[in-house]
Amino acid sequence: MVELSKRHKQWTKTHEAIMLKHMELCVSLRRPHMAKDALFQYKTLTQQVAIKSLETVIQRFLELAQQKTEEAQKTSIEKVEEIDDLDQADAPENLLLSAVSGDAAQDRMDRTVLSPWLRFLWDSYRNCLDLLRNTAVVEQLYHRIARQSFDFCAKYQRRTEFRKLCDNLRLHLTQIQKHQHLAHVVKLTSAESLTLMQDTRLIQLDTAIQMELWQEAYRSAEDVHGMMQLSKDKDERMVKPASYVNYYDKLALVFWKAGNRLFHAAALLQKYIIYKDMKKTFSMEEAMDQATRVLLATLAIPDGADNPSDLTRHLDIEEQHIANMRLIIT
């Protein structure tokens, strides 16, 4: 490849054309590691002189991977439908068996046709996030890909991958915090960077709730709270009241699902207080609706509400659950 040759250290537009073709081949052949190696080399070549070219190549690579995955899903469904059509002329007992085993047939077809592309797309997202992590000049692309990854997990119900994705994002943030002294690293003193991180964590929380992954939703709520605290340390005005209302509304749902009625009520109360201060024209009807929710949530608090629920124990936070919940509710 031209971009790997020592005689071609200077970037030109030709390198981009070659990389785009190389990405097409990597997708067609389903070779995520070849794409990863080439992208890391291309980053070295472009990061000082043509970072936009790197973004163009990465975006095109992911678009192709997404298209192939969607085509595989469509093909998988069509093949099962073809099998079903052939069964129409079967005996009644075979028709009954076909109806009962329809879901199993789709699962088998997905494993054969769709799963390899799901794996490829997941590897592609993960590799691109690793490539772009902690680099200030591409942080907007990093967050776009992170949000696309959340959409991928929700669309295809990839629960394990979602947990891994959240862990990777936490690791990336830890690395950013450790390397603030480096010039190229995303700066936690930047209002734009903190806003991007906060918005991404809110989408992460939304996705966890959508997928009903309540353990990960609780951890995501902690992530959002941590980002809000970082933003407040920079400037209290950075976290808008609407963000707090959205956060406490989702936090209340997480606590409800965890069976913690005490903190569910506390989250709704915090939401009510901020919502009332935020809305200058807080109508009587709105006030009554919000206050009624808080009242009913408070009345639903059982005796011994500070004791950890079964789900709380399952979350492995039994010893610290009270302290942690009090922290993220403030």
C-alpha cells in the first residue's frame, strides 16, 4: 500500500482515494483487523496535515459496514420467507410444525447470514472508537460514532456489546483524566468537550433504559452524574436546568425498576423543584400533575426503604448503595 511505504510520508489526495478503495475491500472481504491496521497507519499520516481526510475515510468505512449489515438482515428475513413459501404445499402436520418452529428458523438464519456482519460492524465501531479516543481534533467524530454504536446495540438488541461499549467509554474517560498534561488530549477544561461527553452519556442512559438493562442504566446514571459534576466544576451554568429535569426523570425510572421507592420519590421531588424554578409560566395544572406524582411516590415508600432490594444486591452495590444513590440524587 502506498500509505505504508517509507517513500510516501507526505500525504496527498491520492492516499485518500487509495484508502477509500481499501476500506471497500476490507468490508467486502469482512476483514476488520486489516481495516484497523490501515486506519491506524492513516491516522499517523494525516493527523498533522489532513485530519478531515481521516474523518472522511472512517465515515465511509462505517457507512459501508452498516449497509452490508442491513442487507444481511434483509437477506436473512427473505430466505426464511422463501422456506415458508415452499412449506405452503406441505401436509397439515408439517404446516403446524413450520408455524411452531418459525422463530427457530429465523434464529438459525440470523446466525448463518446476519451474525457475521453484526460481529464485523461491532468490531468496526470498537476499533474506530479506540483509534479516535482521547484525541481533541477528532472528538466530535468520536462522539458521533459512540452514539451510532448505541443505536446499533438497540436496533439489534446486542446487550453484551452494549455493556462492553459502556465499559470502553468509561476507560477512555479515565485515560483522558490521566493524560491531561499531553497537548493532543481532549481537555476537561473545555466547555465544548464537557458538553459532548454529557450529551453522549445521556444517550447512553436512554439506550440502557430502552433495552431494559437496569444494572447498566444505574451505572450510566452514575456516569451522567459524574459528567454533570465535571461541568459544574468548570462553570455552574454549563448544566442547563432542562438537562437536570431529563436526568432526574430517567433516574426516577431506574430507581423504580430497582425497587427503591425512597430514592424514586427523591428523584421525582428534585425534578419537581427544578422544573418549577425553570418554568416561569408554571401553570396550576402542571404544578398539580408534578406534585401529585411526588406525593404518590412518597406514599409508596415502604417501611425499611433504606434496605437494599434484591436487584440492588444483584447490582453488587449492597455496601455502598445508600451513599452512591444519595450522591447521584443531589
